[in-house]
Amino acid sequence: MTDIATLYIVPTPIGNLNDMTARAIEILSEVSWIAAEDTRHSARLLQHFNIKTKTLSLHEHNEDKRAAMLCERLKSGEAVALISDAGTPLISDPGFVLVRRCREQGIPVSALPGPCAAITALSASGLPTDKFIFEGFLPVKTQAREGVLTELLDRTFTTVFYEAPRRILDTVKDIQRVLGERSIVVAKELTKTFETYVSGTPQDVITYLEADATHQKGEFVVMIGPALVDEQALPSEAMSLLMTLCDHMPLKKAAAVVAEHYGLKKNALYQAGLDAKG
């Protein structure tokens, strides 16, 4: 019986070819197939490292069919490496369907560590990194984008987005409109000759982007700092529960229940309830 082969998730450089690891080159050279987001784009990388492995495309438009075919090849003993155009596959790139199918069918999946624009940018941003969320790309349409940004109004940790050059200026202007002068950092051309970090307020970034047309070129990572926490402010969910309970019990009792549930001061909740009732 043929042993089931392994699917390897192989990160590739996000700009500087020297970031390609020896293990990545070894795996890409030894597998039977390389599944690439864009075979023409990846051909330059493979040629640079003299990797002659056969390639096939796997992108958002064909991943479902490709996943079924690749799973059969893996089960027949043909190892496969998955790469994206740059960085770590599956991080705002194709591959989820394939990996999920492999897991469902008991096919081994092994991920190599390596370049990722979100983590690279965040680590040098100067924003809090003890807790953060990666949101991928913001919606293209303004209304939807503003809806996502509104969710950050009370967010107490760093948020990381990717953004395309044609939308970067509009996106930062939306950030300013929705979040005010929140601390943000924009990184572009990571690991390349003209790597740039711009930090400060949204207006600082807008000023940079509008100063020169070339400043809006490149792939961007946008990082938004946490909201400033008012230690005296009561959580919105606590106030919501308080007002709901007030419809069913006296304010004093409702304040006691909410205080115990959220670990807050009963007197502060009682006063907030009085203020809300007018």
C-alpha cells in the first residue's frame, strides 16, 4: 500500500529573496508538485533558486477542483508544496479549502515558518502586540469599510489590515473620519530597498501619502492602535444589560446584579442608571 504523502505549506519572501530559507528550497526541490497561486509569478522565484519541480495553479477560482485532485495525488504518494505569490499561504491568500480537505481525509499537513507581511510589520510598528487581530483586506466599498472601522471604536487592542495602493488614501481618510486621530502605523515595501513605516495620526499618514504620488505605490500593511480606555467609563455591554434589567426590577437591584456579573462598582452603575433615565 502506498504511503500517503505530505502537503507542505511553504512561505516565500515578501520582497527580499535572501529571506528564502534553506528548508523551503529543500522542500520545494523534493516534492512532486508545487501548487502556486500564480505559476507565472512564482516561476521567477523558482528559477532563481534552480528549483525544477512541476507546478500547477491553485487560486480562488479553481481551488475547489484543484483541492480534490491534489488530495488524490497526495494519497497516491505524491508530496505537494503550497506557495502563494509572496509570504505565508492562506494568510489572505488561497489554500484554506485544500488544507481543510487534507485534514478531513487524514492527509498530513506540515507548515514551515517564514515571511508574513502582517507579523513583520506589526513587530516593528511600535503598537501593542500583546493582543492583536488580523482582519485581512478591508471591504472595497466605502460604506462597508466604514462599518468595519466602526467596530474599532471601543477595541482595546491593535488591529492589522492589508490594503491595496489604489485604495490606501481613501482608507486612511475613512479611518480619520470614523476613528478620529487614533494612533496608526502604515508600512509599505517591507524587506525591500524602499521599506517605509509612517506612524502618528491618520492626518500624519494622509500628509505623507499626498506629498508624492510614489508614496501611494506598493503593498500596504495598515495597523490601528487600541482605543484609549477611560478607567471611569462603564462597558457598553454592562450598560445595555443594566437598562434591560431595569424593565424588570428596581434600578438598585439591577445595578447589584450587573456589578456582580461584570465585576464593577454598584454605586457607579446605579448613578449611571439614574443619569440614563434622566
